[in-house]
Amino acid sequence: MDQPRALVIGGGIGGLTAAVALRQRGWAVTVLERAPELTPVGAGLGLAPNAQRALDVIGLGDRVRALSAWQGDGGLRAPGGRWLSRTSSKAAADRFGGPLVLVHRATLVSLLASALPEGVVRTGTAAELTDPGDVGRPAVVSTPDGELEADLVVAADGIRSAVRRALFPGHPGPRYTGLTTWRVVVPAPERPFAPHETWGRGRLWGTQPLKDGRVYAYAMATAPEGAHAPDDERAELRRLFGDWHDPVPGIIEAVGPGQVLRHDVHEMAVPLPAYHRGRVALLGDAAHAMQPTLGQGGNQAIEDAVVLAHHVGRNGDSGPAAEGATGLAAGLATGLAAGLASYSADRLPRTTAIVRQATRTGRMTAVSNPVAVAARDALIVAVSRFGPGLILRGFAGIADWRPPQHTYASGTPRQ
């Protein structure tokens, strides 16, 4: 029997993870990426233990763990430098079974792409879903080179997903949260610093080390949708954060011209009814865009990819081998339909809950009334007196997730 064929629309982190996972489950995969090369948009990405376990499924988890740079203390601060709560890399690893690993997005994309044979990724190839297919017919995707049929289409085409709009035209899609973000990667400052996130009045700053010696810094503030600095974004960061504690001012000054990435934050406040339709599966931001306040956007895309491959691999292999080509095709189609339904049932409740938790955290960071800010900070300080475990409890059920497959680092498989 010929291999079942999958087309992945989008060559970002979720799409590439799906391509690797599906190939390992016996699928012939082609990734269609609109950009002329695999150059990820963004700077740093935090990979929590849940995403690392998902990467264990495709054999890349340990290579990611080797990039861990956070050692020692860290925590949450006020703009003047006062520590509101403290934790440590050891406490986080003990609680969730692994470290938090900060990587540059380009590093992770390169790692995932290296696990795919040459020719699997087709860059410079815009793709449009023409027909989602069903049990009786394949899906169809149009490209500049013609139409392609597939047993499965994976839509990893991001927050503005055209595939999502085609599958669910009545859905309102992502909404603006009232927040915008800035991200930079700069050389490390001369003076050492403890990794931190700092909450102010309607503003947030984070400074985290990367394994290569550089620093990933991110900021977030309330702003009108589509706003931009009247001069340049570094000047805007200086206005918003230039009088905050060290090393924030020095990091801003280390930013070169044009190095600041600014993006408005959107979220899928209304969940989709399913993450599939016909022979098409949605994953990552295309399915459940969320605020970055929990650092789980990319992590959940990675989870999606390995869970999808698990369900369609298991069910897609169930065709009766003795019935010839027609029987095998029918078995694949039936098994795929069941697998996609299982994928939606598995992922939709989890990701919806995380989207909502990220929204709640975003509301806390966006507080701007001085009295409310003082009350928020006092509550954080009071909770932190009971130890880092209470602060880390907010990630229970997120960072301790385990994939359905058995992996070399996750112990027994999830039941």
C-alpha cells in the first residue's frame, strides 16, 4: 500500500513538529511554506517541560534540554527592583520534571527542519485550501504549481489562518486584547542579573538568558490596536521602561536600529467548535491563539502536533490489510475521521482552558490603577512567603502534562 499523504500548510514551529511526527508515524509529508525561506518571525521562546516531553516523542527533547541556560534564582519584580516573589530553576524543575528552556525561535526551527529529509519543505509556496474533503474524497490544496490532493491537511498557518476562516466562516476569529508586545535579543550586559519578569502599571518587562550568551527581553503594555511609535520602537521602550530597575535600561540601550519586534496581541476568546473538519486539522495559533502571559503559545502548538500524529497514526493504520487497495483506502478514510475527532476531543478542552488562564493573567498584568496595582503586588508578596511552590502552582496541569505516547523521558504513557 502507498503511504498516506499529508500536506502541512505553514512551516513554523507547529507545522514542522507535525511534519516530523507524522513522518515517524508512516505518513508521506510535504510542508508548504509561503515565505521564501524558513526565517521565523520572533525572538525568544520558552519551552516548558510539557513541550519538552512532546519533543521527546520525536526524539528531540534532550537536544532542547541541552540549551537550558537558567541556573539559580529568578522571579517577579516591581519596576523599582523590589522582589515580589522568588523561585529558582531547581524548584521549577523539581515541580514539573524538567527545566524551563529559553531558545531563539530560529534555533528551534533549524532543529526541527534538520529532522526532515531534503525536499519535504517547499518554501515560496503559497497554499490555499480548495476542498476540505471527507470520508469519500481527499482534501485538495491549490498552489502556484497546481492542485495537490491529500489524505490529510494540517493547517498551521498562524493566527490569521485562511484555512480556519474557510472551515469555520461564521466564527468571529481572534480579537485584540488591548495589549501590544516588544521583543529583542541583545548581547548580555556586563553585570550578571537574575532572570526576572517585572510588573508595573499596565506594563510588563522580562529579561531571560539564552544559552549562546545573549539575552532575550520582552515587554508588554496597553496600547490602541495598530499603534506604533512616532519615532522608533527603541525610543518607545525607553519612554515606557527606561527608568525601571537594572538591567532594563542597559538592555534598551543595547538594541540596534530596527531590532525591536512589535506585535499586537490577539486571542481566540471564543473557542472553535472543533479543531478539524473533513480531512483538515488545525493546530497552534490557527486553532487557539492565546496571550503570551503564560508563555504557552508555541508549547501548545508542539503538543498539538504530536497528539495529532498519535491519533491519526493509530486510527489511520487500521484499514483491513486483506481487502485490497479499495478496502485499504476506505479503512484509512474511516480511521482518519475517527482520529481527527479524537484529536479535537483531546486538545480542545485543554487549550481552551489555557487560553482562558492566559487571559486572566493578562488582566493582572494590565492593571493600571495605583490602588489595584498595590493590592495585586501585596497579594503576590503574601503568597510568595509560603515558598516558590505556591507561585509555581499556577502552572500545575500545564507544565506537568505528558503526551499520550510513551517517551524515553516521560515515564509511563498517559491513560
